[in-house]
Amino acid sequence: MRTERESQIAASLADRFARTRALSAELAEPLSDADATIQSMDDASPAKWHLAHTSWFFETFVLRDHVPGYALHDERFPFLFNSYYEAEGARHARPSRGMLSRPSLEEVLAYRRAVDEALLAALPGLAPDAAALVTLGINHEEQHQELLLTDILHHFSVNPLEPTLWQGAPKVPVAMPGPIGWIEGHAGIVEIGHAGDGFAFDCEGPRHPVLLAPHALANRTVTNGEWAAFIADGGYRTPAHWLSDGWGWVQANGIEAPLYWRMEKGAWTRFGLDGRRPIDPAAPVTHVSFYEADAYASWAGARLPTEFEWEAAAASHDPASGNQLDAACPVEPRPSADGAAFFGDVWEWTRSAYLPYPGFRAAEGAVGEYNGKFMSGQCILRGGSCATPRGHLRASYRNFFYPHQRWQFTGVRLAKDL
Ligand SMILES: [Fe+2]
């Protein structure tokens, strides 16, 4: 017999599951079957694949493993929609995800509806360990909502027509922010990592002490206007600002500006989910790589923060505040009136490598592959972006990408030693 408290927890989990699943479908709503099928680069996945893969996650780890008698919606789908789980066996190659013209978008949406129905029916009877996997699946789907948006932006960017996914609202002119101010950070021993009962990914713990040297963080992120000054000052042509790997990347790829920027009639424009528009000089710069972030910091006489400096400063801020994803619309970083905002707008590159915290142990079984096996050669980003679903973030949240990658909404907060 369930207690009233257990029934309330199951009901709120069902509600969050339904809302999360609905938002994914809403984000894909403007897409044709062709839009949802294409794959513009190996790093990005088709929208249809995101919609199916997130369903596969619930079907595999909850319905198949915890609901007696559940029959797979389609026996062929696990091969197509397993992303990287070796424990789940062979799978379709990632760079070929754009070859899947079948199943159609309509068939994938039917797969989603079937999984939703089965999961909502099973949820009230799930044991706590299975319910915890539903929570993990919801957080997983929220990550894919952000990827769905950044991937479709990339797919559209390589089409010379530069399609517009949503019409943007008219831009209201905003005053340029003043010069960067510096906030002195916590120095000495600070506690880092997730604590408490709420959900966190395994890589956010264990909580542990870290020693911080005296330092300060900028009170806001770097703007497009400041980035344009870096370009005008020869920032992309001056090797002294760049890490060796970064300079090699600039040379090999002819990098001259953030991704999606283009010079038109003497002025910088950018491509976004609302099409091509002039850059907003007051808004945070985005779509820059770790290499670019580090070079900018060097040019500015500063450095990037460590992930620990960032977390110590952000711990007193509301992770649900700021410009984050609430509904299907042309998300983009916005000029912020709140100079101290730590969450939303752009993921902030840190100089910290993605490494396990002391005492880290990956979970048993396939879901143990979620984070731990990627702790090699990647950099930590903190704070979330305009495409991160509101409610998904925490001060301890660790995102990670390779240093050359820049198709996410990635930006820069400066730091300096004191
Ligand atoms: Fe995934």
C-alpha cells in the first residue's frame, strides 16, 4: 500500500514527465520530415533522432527493465536509437544518423506516444529505483532539448537559404553595458559539488573541499561588441594570444569570427533560430570555442575562471533565474540588466578539465556510461544557456565539450588573480 506522500511523489513525477515530453514535441513542431531528418555534421544529430533516442532511453531503462511483460514498440529501434551505451550492444553509426529517412517523423512521433502511454500507466507502480530512472530520463531529455535546438540551428546554417525556424520578436534597443566590474571571489577552502536530496548527475559529486587562491570574477559575460573589438584589433591573427592547439585550429580552419558570424556591408551579422540579423553589441557573445575564449581572455589581460571559482560564486544565485528555455521560440542570449546573472544566456567556458571528483564512482550497469567514460580531453562549462530548459540547472552542474566545439550557446566570463 502506498503512502499519501509516495502517491504525491508519483503524481509530480508523472506531471514533470508529461511536461518534458510535450516540450520536445513542441520544439519539433515547425519541422518538416526533411528538416527533422538531415544531419549537418557528425557532432549534431537529426531532430528525429533526438525525439526517438530520448524515447528509447525510457523504453530501455524503465519499461523493458522494470515493467514485467512490456513488449518493445519496434524490435529494430534499439539498434537505431542507442547513442553510445556499449552495454546495450551494437548500434547504428553516429555519423550516419542523417541517412535514416525511415522511420518517418510521423512514425517517430507515434513511437513517442506509445512510450508515453506505457510509462504513464506504469509509473504509479514503479519501485523507487525505477522511479529514479524516470527522473534520470527526464533530465536526459532536457539535455537533448537543448541539443535539438543547437543541432537544428547548425543544420539550417549550412543551407544557403538560411531558413528561419521561428520569427523573432522586434528588437528593443538596450543600452550598452558599462565596463566589466570585478567581484572578489571566495578564497581559502570551499566545498564543491552537489549536496542534498535533489537530483544531480553522478559527475557532480562527491562534494569535497577545494582550495581557492585569491581571485576575482567579472560581473557579466563578454559582449558581442567587445568581441568585435577583439577581432578589429587582430585577435584572430595574433598567435601570441593563442594556445598552440588553438592557433593550429584557427589556421587549419580559417577561423576569423564566432560561428554563424558573417561580415555584410561592413557590419557583423549572426545567424540564429530567427534567421540572419545584425549582431546585438550589448548581448553576450556566443558560439565561441574554448580556444577562442582563452585567446580573448589573454588579449583582455585576464584568464578564464576555474570551475571551482565559478561554482563558489554561483552558489548564492538562483539557478532558475536568467534567460533560459521556457517554450518553443527563437531563443538567443539577451543583454542582461542583471550584471551578476550566473545562469542562462550562454554556457561559460572554464579552464578546468572534465575530471572525476575525489571518490567518484560511476553507477552500476549501462547508465554508468552516462558521464564517467567521457572524462578525457574535454573542458568544463558552467551556468547553462538560453536553450537550457528552466529547472534543469544547479550551481554544481557540469557541462563538457571538446575545446574546438562551438555549436552550443557557449560564451565567456573573465577571471583574474588577485
Ligand atoms: Fe542521450
